[in-house]
Amino acid sequence: MTRTLQDEIQQRKPFRSLEQEAYLSVVRSATALSDRLEQLVKTVDITLAQYNVLHILRGAPADGLCRNDVRDRMVSRMPDMTRMLDRMEDAGLVKREQSREDRRMMRTLITAKGRRTLDQLDAVVEAEHVSSLGHLSKAQLRALIDTLQHVRHID
């Protein structure tokens, strides 16, 4: 039997509202999923945020992206993108080049080492997605995606 959130967090009192329970359930679920993925990417000496950057840059145009474009595409907010890119450049995962059109702008590109790192992770990350969510039907997955999209776009 599946444990309830109330059981998981050992809360004795009922939640104040369905909204509170739903909110906490989303946060708890996101944390559980992220923790599992973090353990996988740690095996190749990167963080989940660095994995996200590499994934973004692999799909970017050939001339790369500026720091703010990378930041805006991140799944999770990254307050200090410059420092993370510095560390990734030091590790040989990315490189930065001055833009030919605007010499004030630096473009970030994935390196061959960064691509090899992602290639190592592709199958295991896909397997983790299936392991975490594969027990849901396609209809349940679609409903989850649609519901979370509505949650993210509160206007």
C-alpha cells in the first residue's frame, strides 16, 4: 500500500487545506526525483545543475549560448550561473568564446568532454525516468504533465 504524505513526514495533525497538502506533495515528489537523479550524475563527477547545463548546450546552436540564455533555460533556478560555468570550464566540460557580432558577449559551448559525459549518462537517466514514472499509464502521465503545467503558470 502506498504511504500518504502525512505518513511520510510523520505529521499527526491534518493539513490545513487541500492546497497545502498538494503543494507539499509536489515539493516532496520533486525532491525525491531530484535526489535519485543527483546520485546518478554524481557518478561522473557533476551536479544535477551541471547536467542540466550540458543538456541545454548539447541542444543549442553551434555557436553556443550566452550565460543568460543558459540560465533562462534551466529547469531549476541557478543564482550564480557565472561561477558554475567557471567551474565547468575549469573541468573541461564547456568553453566560452567571445561573440564575433558583439565583443562584449561571451558564448558558452559544450566541449567534446562535456558531450562524452552526457553520452555516458543518457541511457541511465532514461532508465531512471522509466523507473520513477514508468508505472503510470500514458493517460496518467499526460494528466500529470498537464496538471503541473497549470501549476507552473499561475497568472
